[in-house]
Amino acid sequence: MIRGILIAILTLGVAGAAFWGYQEHKEKNAILLNAENNYQRAFHDLTYQVDLLHDQIGTTLAMSSQESLSPALAEVWRITSQAHSDVGQLPLTLMPFNKTEEFLANIGDFSYKTAVRDLNSKPLSDDEYKKLKGLYTEAEDIQDELRNVQHLVLENNLRWMDVEMALATDKQMDNTIIDGLKTVEEKVEGYQETSFGVTNVNMEKKEESFSNLKGNNISKKEAEKIAKEYAGFKGSLDVKVTENGKGSDYGFYSVAIKEKKSGTEANMDITKKGGFPIWSIISREVKEQKISLNKASNEAVKFLKEHKFKNLALFESTQYENIGVFNFVTEVDGVKIYPDSIKMKVALDDGHIIGFAAEEYLKANKERKISNPVISKEDARKKINKQVTVMDDGLAIILNDLNKEVLCYEFIGTLDNDTYRIYINAENGIEEKVEKLKNAEPVYEEVV
Amino acid sequence: MGVIGMNIKFLLAKITVIFSLTIAFISIPLYGEKVNAFSNQIIQHGAIGDDVIELQSRLQYLGFYNGKIDGVFGWQTYWALRNFQYEFGLPIDGLAGTKTKNKLVSASKYNEKFVKEQINRGKKFTHYGGVDLNKQKTPSAKKGTTQTPTKKSTNKPGNNKQNVAKKPSNNGNKTSTNNKKTASNGNQAKTPATKKQTGTKNNTGSTTNKTNNTTTPNNKANNSATTNNKTNNTAATNGGEKTTGKKATAANVPNGFSQNDIQLIANAVYGESRGEPYIGQVAVASVILNRIDSVSFPNTVSGVIFEPGAFTAVADGQIWLTPNERAKEAVLDAINGWDPTGNAIYYFNPDTATSAWIWSRPQIKQIGKHIFCK
């Protein structure tokens, strides 16, 4: 009797477990399939976009008038950004697929710059036409390779989930998809440098490596001294200085200082050449606010003076809880030079400088010859949208869309509740940049 | 007052303003009589806190400030303050220093209890002078008012004056509002004339902008005095969300990022590197930001973070742990320009890295347990 009951219970248990296991298995498969489908969609979409890209570049080659050329190039630009976003959805981060992404970005930049240019006054040059033709054949190559991979994927029912597994476990990478994409990547790498001449590198973020710095290389000891001075720590210290790795574009020392008593740590990078501070952060808890933002900004100014930074003017101040963040830019003869910016963090409990970032300043700062504006302020003002009420103005050097430094009239104006900075080129009156300044953001309900 | 040499008309107008303001203060027994003066800090653009709330309230009381009283010294507050300084003959520097604060305190009233209460309740409210405070809090249920503030402000000033004049004697309160408005209207009409005298420092365009800016508040205040103040509320808050008011209702946010973006990055940073020193967390946040800038990666916060295989914390779900304040602070530092990594776009933990490829990247430096690479 008891045995019968036991058997019945066990059978039920086994059946239940089996059923549960089956359910779980089904669910897992459904989720896997779902993820797989997302990858598949991104991949097939990518090949489709590259098809489109190839066709679109082809058509632009046959065009001559601006009316048709500009929209067509804008279309190329749009397609590249779509394709770029598709690549971003594929599990390829652990695989060198970035050349292809760069290639797409470069086509995008080229087509964008040409599309927004007035092609009537400055038509496509022979060089650019040649470049476009080159892009056409290259896009064709990529299209071919991708189609090939696509065909294999479809025919053999290949799954991206396997790619992910293969990449994660590093199993010799013998996956068909990986191999196919590697071929694409190698192809692109081949013509990477040739197709975009010197003129086209500037949309990419410039990798200037502190070439304007003056002075001799400093030693580790000197770096330590500079860092101590910046941190302003007292008492016995733990100091560690390390040199930069081989992959860096420029030489620097990283200094970590620890105040033994309080345990507060300061970190700082210093250029080898000249011993300039690239950035520093003192990590400590900032207590309740005791001093005002205004006082803190004075502290920041004092600090800059003490450390021999000249011609800097406060341009933005912001308070985050108990920390004031200040942005300084060079100002020469009333001209603000925005690329030269230094940021500072001041603790509002005791007014100490707890952060310093001068990377942009060190990269951009140099002796500049600031030319006189060609057009008058009144003329520049006329270029501004009539709806904007101008509140303030000045002269400034900014980096424009093409990453070039240009002298501009800077107008600060309001339109309804928003404030804008508008930059009008002081030489030719082009509206170089319109910036909407951020308003405070409401804090959305926090979970109590 | 240094009014010698000013246009006589302006002087007259000014006297009228001051006179009527004085009357307004003497005659209206508003609740919360106590004068709450500022602390002695100089308030500057970007500041947050109680002093800013008071500054905004007082500026709104006088009709200079039409934004939300949120305790964040933003651009709207800045221009309101400058207009105030201009109208009251103070040096126009956009800083609320001792002189400016004294002038503000003497010219306006600040009902701290009312303002704080409304902020804590998270309700929309305004703090215009000469209007019953009870009418300025919780919005009425009717939602039908479609008139936009811009429309209102284009009304002719004369029109408004009549509106006010129509309903003169509800109580003493209303009358004095009327008085004050008329006075400042007169003032505003004179502005171009004063310009000649004082306006050497300002550029040519400020004539128009001055008139604009003074017109708007006056009209709005007028409307609120006569019509129901629902329009007023919408104008002041842009239909903003309800907010709980334990602390500030608004916060400064760096350009180009929303608080939610920051939260998302903080999630990723916390999931990836919560065991790391602070500097290591700033570094991880920097890598995310460098990737957004890089052409080889997606261009958005979510694109970079959720790129398949990019971050282990995303793959194993640790990104959904609740980040602490440290992580958020680290993200803010990174956004504000601190990059401890030297422009790295990859990093890995040498102890746990599974891919051989990552070792082939040129290494820049090591922070904590992570090696950062190009």
C-alpha cells in the first residue's frame, strides 16, 4: 500500500519535473531565438544598406547639377549612418571590425560636407569626383563580400549566437561568419588610407599630442614634486609614479598620492614634456556646503594665478550638489578662445580645488595671431534670426563644423524661455554655430 | 540715488514706481510678514539652493522673472536679474551681490513659508506681487485655457491697463497692483529715452530687447491679476511635471546629456567597476564617452552601452544594480572633461579577459585592475 503511494508520488514528481524542464527549455529557446532574430535583422539590414549605398553613390556619379547632387549626397550620408548603427547592433566588439565602421563614417563625413556645400559656386573638383568614383568601387567590394557572407548564412542556416559563443570563448575563430567578415575588414583596411587624402582627416577627432608644449622632459622625481604641489597634501604621503604605456600618443607620468592619515587620494597625469598637469582628481567626500559658488570661483581664479596660467577668464560656472565646476577659457584682447579651456572642480565645503582638467587647453593653446574682424558688428547682427533678442555680444574664436578655428562674433540672445549662443563668422558673415544653452532640468520623481 | 543727469521723465516715472511700491507694501497686509533676507553670499550663475529660490521669488514678485521657481540659477534667472539691475540703476553684472540683494529686499516681498510649502508639495505655483497668493498655487481644475503666454504678451499695453482698470476695487490689494502696473508701464514707455543717457555700455539692440523684456512680465502680471491665474501658471512652468520636493526640484545638467543619460552611464559604470577606486570609475565612464565620439562605435549613450558584447556588465545583467552616488559623480566628472584614460576606447581586466585580441591593442595605462587601450 505504502509502496503504491510512494510510487505514485515519485511518478508524479518525475512527470512534474519533466514537464517543468520542458517548459524551461521552451522558454529558453524562445528567448534565444528572439536574440538571434535581432542579430539577423541587424545583419541583413546592414547588407541591404550597403546595397543602397553602392547604388546611391553610383547615381551621384552621373549627376551634375546641384539640385540633384546635394540631396543625393545627403541620402548617402543618411544611409551610411543607418549602416553604422546596424554594425553597432552586431556582436562584433571583440573582433576587429572597426575599420569597416570607420570607412562608413568617412564616407558619411565626405558626403555630408559636400552635400551642405554650395555646389553652384564650388562644384565638385576633379579630385573629389575621383574620390567618389573610388568610393563607388570600394562600396562594391564590400557589397560583394557582405553578400557572400549573407548567402552563406542563409544557405547553411548559420546563427549569430554561435558567433558570439566563438568570440567569447576564443575558439580559434573558425566560424564562417567571422571569416567572412574578416575578409571584409581586410579589404577595407587595404584602401583605408589611400581614399581619404589629407583634406578629409579633419572630421575625425584630431589626435593632437600636445605638440605646442614648450620645455624639457622632466624626470619622475620632478613629476612627483609637481603633483605634490598641486594636491597640497600635508603629512606623510604614499607616492607612486608610473610611466605611460606604449600605446599612448604622448608621454606622461601618472602620479598617485595618498595622504596616510586621512586616506584621501589624489591622482594626476603630467606631461613628460614641460611637466604640465593634464588632469588631476582628488577623491574625497565633500561635506555640507559652506562657501558660495562665487567664492569658490575666486578660489579657482587664485589657483590658476598661483600656477602661472595666464589670460584665463571664467566663462561657465555650475553647481552640482556640493561641488562647483568652473570652465575657464583664454581671453586675449577681449576675444574669448573657446578651444583653450580649463575645467576646475572646487569643493564647496572648504573651497579646496579637487579637480583640474587642462587637456584641451594644453592641446589647443598656442600663440595666436588674432586678425581683426572684416565685417562690422552691426552687419553680423543682421544675420541673426529676427526672432532672437540679443542680450550680449563679444568676439570669440571657436572650432567650426570642419574643426577649424574661426574668429566669430558671439551673440547671446533669448527666444521665449531659451537662451542661445550664436556665432557669426567675423570674416564672411556665415552663421557658424547656434547653440541652445541648457536650462535646468526638473528632477523627476524619485522613488521614496 | 545717482539720478542727476537723467531724463526728467524717467526720473518722474521712477519716483512713481517707488512711490506706488511703497504704498503697495504699506497697504497690503500679506501673511508671512517677516522679511527673509538672503544669506550673505554673492549669488552667481549656476548656483543652487535657498538663496536662489529667494532670488527667483523676489524677481518674480516684481515681474522680472517668469520661469519656474526651482532654485537653480539658470539663464532665465540671469537675464531677469540683469533686467532688474538695469531698471533699478545698478551695475549690470548678473551677480546678486550685497547692493543688488539689498535693493531686491527693499523693493519686493518674499513669502518664504508659501514658496517652500509649494515646492515641498511639488505643485505648480507663482509668486507675483500684488496677487493673492491663494490664487497662485494649485492650478484650477479647468484645463481649457489655451492662450499661450506669447500671445498674451503681444497684447497692447493699453489694452491691459483697461483690463485692470475695469475691476478696480475688489480690495485695497487690487488697486495698488493697478497703481504699480500703470507706473511701470509708464516707465517702460520711457525706456528708449533713458537709453540715451545710460545706455553706453549696452549694444544697440538692447533698446528693443529692453522694451520686450519689460513688457512681458507686466502684461503677464496684469493678466494674472484680472483673469484667472491658470494662464499664469502654465506660462511659468511650461506644463512641467509634478515633482516631489524633498530637495531641489531641478538640477544643473551638463550640456548634451540628460539626467537619465547620466543615470544610464552610472549604471554601466557601477556594474563594470564598483570594486574599483573612484578614479577607475571616472576612467570607465570616460571610455564610454570616448566611444560615443569615436567613429568606430555607435554615436549614442544607449548605442555604446548596449552594443552586444561590449560590456560584460550588460551581458550578465549587473548593469541593473542600483548605482551609488559615487558612480554618478564619476560620470559627471567624465562628462565635464576629466579623462584619466588618455583617450582610451577599450579596457579590460587582465585576470579575466577571455579574448586574445584585446591584448593586441596598444595599451595606454593601468588604473586599478583595468588596463586601458587605444
